[in-house]
Amino acid sequence: MAFFIDSDISIAKTLDTNFYLNEDLFHKSKEKIFGRSWQFIGDTDSVKENGWVTPVNLLENFIGEPILISKDQNSNLHCLSNVCTHRGNLIVEKPCQLKDLRCKYHGRRFQLDGKFLSMPEFKEVKNFPTETDHLHKLPLHTWGKWLFTSLHSKLNAEAFLKPMADRVGWMPLQDYIFHPELSKEYHINAHWALYCENYLEGFHIPFVHADLNSVIDYSNYTVELSRYSSLQLGIAKEDEIAFDLPRTSPDYGKHVASYYFWVFPNMMFNFYPWGLSINLVCPIDIDKTKVSFLSFVRDENKLRQGAGADLHKVELEDEDVVQNVQRGIRSRFYQHGRYSVTRETGTHHFHRLIAEFMNAE
């Protein structure tokens, strides 16, 4: 089916409920939406030294594409298929330091940039090796210390990530340190897009998040749209903690409590004075989603303060609402809603992108 979201938010209707309930559409979104977009795959700390390789299961339990990140002896980073071109065995099973990549099944070897090196018992094979015997190389984009790839996007990574990079480029991004003890995974009984569209509007904050509403100035909460991303800017109340913005910041003079960046279709980058929470939304099934909260801390003294004080509590409040919406959209009496012109521009923007990607040939 084709989707249509009017560009005029004042007359537009929300996404048809078939998108959240139809199994065929759910599976089509794997290639139409996720295959054509850029995805977070880790950070440079996972391959700090030359020779390090780290396996990644891209969008596990949904696409589940086995890839690896490698750093060769010239300090160049690569994103490669983690599947041997001989018989399809996985090559790297855990992070390790290597001189080259060797498949343990039959001994095929590759350089750390994915190029074929050697293969036992293949002297008699004609027209070998060819280009298809190298490991498939995926595009790799680095922003700060964070790494991204795409399975088959024709769209440049900067189209998705540059608006965020431009806005907070003054931050010392290399100083943000991953803290696994502060990071969590959540399993939600709802469609992945319902979780994203809830994130994309601050409209619900006064009704759902009492603690968050007490520290931000909801009347000055704004949303800014870019081609494949958006920013929700949270302004702190007068006595609440905020960023110490340099003069080079586009927001200098504002009392900013939080930057909530969303990148289509499923990545959220939430900057607080203490650091960054990256939220990755991974579909599992049509009504099951995994959300990973990855915490990168810059200033431990500012933890548990302000808009980012208790992310776990805010998450549980969001889960409760989103799971109820999942139950509600199954109703025979509901198919579409309407948008608040002033408060739901982010969700309207998201729905238009879904329609664009799902309708594409």
C-alpha cells in the first residue's frame, strides 16, 4: 500500500494504522527504511590499537547482518562483512587483536582491509581469486568517536548527521567516555515507530513526565527540522542546571538544559551537561522493540541533575504510554489521528519520511 502524509500539518492525518499492524509492511521496512539509512555501530574506543577487530551484529534480531570494524596497521578504520567468502562462516567471534583475518573453518585469510590473502588447497581452482573473494566493504562514517554504516544507502551520511554535528561541534566529543554501568536495555511491547514518534514530541511532557517538566521551561520548548533529522531544544528553568555554552555555540545566551537530536529512522542523541545518552531503537517483531541506552559521560559531577537526572524513570513513563498506544491502535474504531500544529511537527516530519521511504521503488 502507498502512504500519504500531507505536507500541510494543519490538514494532515497521522500514519495509517496498517503500518504498525501489517506483518508484510514490517518486513518491507527492513530494506526500504533501515537498509537505506545510516546506523550506529560503535565507537573508536572499540578499535583503539592497530590490529584490533570488533564484530557487530547490525540490528540484531531484525536485520542481523554480521559485520566487523577493523583498524589496520596504518591506523585506517574499515567496516567489513564478517562472513567468509568461501562457505559463509563467521570470521571474528569476539573483539581481538590480529595481524590478519583468518577463517577457522578452512583457513581462508584476508587483510585487515578485507582484501583476500590466501586459501589452502585452491591451486587448481580456475579464475581465482576474483573481486567477490574479498570481504564486502561497507561505507564507514565517523563523527566524534562514534561510527556509522549503511547497508546500501545512496544517501550521504552527512545528510543525516551534519545538522547535529554543526550544532554541537563545540563540544569536546573525544572526552565522552562510555560507562556500561550506566547503560541499559529495555524491551518494549510496541512497534518501533510508536516509540520514535513518542520521542519526537514534547507535547506529552506536562502530562507524562512530572519530574522532567519541573526542570525545563515547557513554554520555550522548541523543535527544529532538518532533512533526515530533528532537534528538540530543552530550555532549563532559571535555577536548574544548564550547559555553559561558549560564544561559538549557535545557542550562546540560552539556558539550555538538553539537546534531543533524532536521526531517521531510529537513533536518538541526547546531550545533557553531564554527557550523552545515545538511544538506539531496534525492531524485534511487529509489536516488540529493544531500546538500548548507551551512556557516555563527560562530567561525573553533573550526573543525576537537571533534565538528564533520571533517564530510567522517564523511560518507564514513556514505555507505559507507548505500550498502551500499541493496544489502542488495534481498535476497529481508530485508523488516523491529527497533529498539533505547534507541538507535533517532529512526529509529522517522521511520518512523512516513513511514507517517502516506504513508497520508494
